[in-house]
Amino acid sequence: MAESITSSVNISDIAIRRKPGASVAIIGNPNSGKSTLFNRLTGLRQTTGNYPGVTVEKHVGSVQLEKSAVSLVDLPGTYCLNGQSLDERIAVDVLLGRLPGQERPDAVLFVLDASQPYQGLYLLEHVLEIGIPTIVALTMSDVAEANGISTDTRALGQRLGGIEVVPVDATSGSGIGQLRQVLERVTSDRAPFRPKPRSWPALGESADRLSTNISLSASANTSDQMDRIDVIHALLNPESDLA
């Protein structure tokens, strides 16, 4: 019996697995290819449960990179950061570090559907204003090209404040190697990062101005970054308790 158990274990696989360090949240519009990409990156290294106090499923997986490993959290699909559904509120609470038992992610992997870029870019610019290091995985490029849509990934990244945009096909695996390299680079370099999208400067400018003049928390330990996150959330959701 002991022999059969031992022979079924892949020793080399155990040797290369590492305990996940950084936490990365994967977010995007519904049907953008987000869950397919999550499955491709994590393989069978996944756990499924529920977020505390709700019935919304929580999917967490380990992504093995060349020199490190990261924990990938698959957030519910959403179209904006001020959505009213339970799924949308969960996605926002995770990004803002407000969900009990769930630390704020160190980075964001944003899945952008190249065939429907405008609704994805609307959400992406909300996410960028939070100030978390962000990578864009561009999916559905084949569908976009069939519809006469092409994307200059370098120009798009520059337009979004200098972030990296990686075309991927989660089904075939195309671009996954490059995406893993970018994930490792971004999560290992924990330097402060706040991209400056040029297409919606008013939101960022308003948040900067307000966060320097008011404090939304009585705690003396609240950081300037958290103050700014509160302001962004209030501006995007005027009916929230923070507004």
C-alpha cells in the first residue's frame, strides 16, 4: 500500500512548488475570458469556497512562476466599481481591502476583451485610479480582428499610464509565458505605483485634491493611500456611506 502511494507522487513537481507570496486579483467584465485565463494560469492548484457571510463563490489558485509563486483570486465579473449587485460589491471590497479575512491584493491582473474594448476600458480606468500595480491581459483578439478591430498594445499601455498589455489566448496558451514573466516582475518589485490615465484625468485630480484636505477615518494609523481609495470609491458611488 505504501509503495503504491509513493509511486503516484511526482517528486519533481513537489520540488518546484513554492508557497505563494504576493496576492493578485484577477478582474474584468463578465464573459471577458477571465475564468478561462484563471484556470490556465493556476491549473489544478485551486480552492473554491464562499466569501465570509455571503453565498458568492470564492476561487483562489496558486500560480507557479520561474522564481516565485503568487496567489491568484478570481473576482466576480463586473462592469464598474459602483455596481449594486452582491457580486459587484464583493469585487470592489476585495480591491479596497474591506472584506474581512481577505487582504488587499498586491497587484491586479485585468482581463480586457479586445472585441468589446470600450466597456472594459471604463472599468479599467476605475481600477487604475485605486493605485494598485496593474497588468492587462488582452483576450479575444481573434474575435476582434474578425470584426475589423486591431489593438496597438504598446500605445494602449502608454495611454493607460505605462502599464503592460499582454495579448493572450487562454485556450491555446499563446502569450501565457510572457504574462507569467510580467506577473513575476510586477509582484517582485513592490515599489509604489500609481498610473496616470490621460483619458480621464478629472477623477484622479479630484481624488488627489480631496484626499489632501479631508480625512475619512478617525484612525491615526490610516495612510494617505487608504484615504485616496475612500475618496475614489465615494466619487464613483455617491450614494455609498462614504460619500
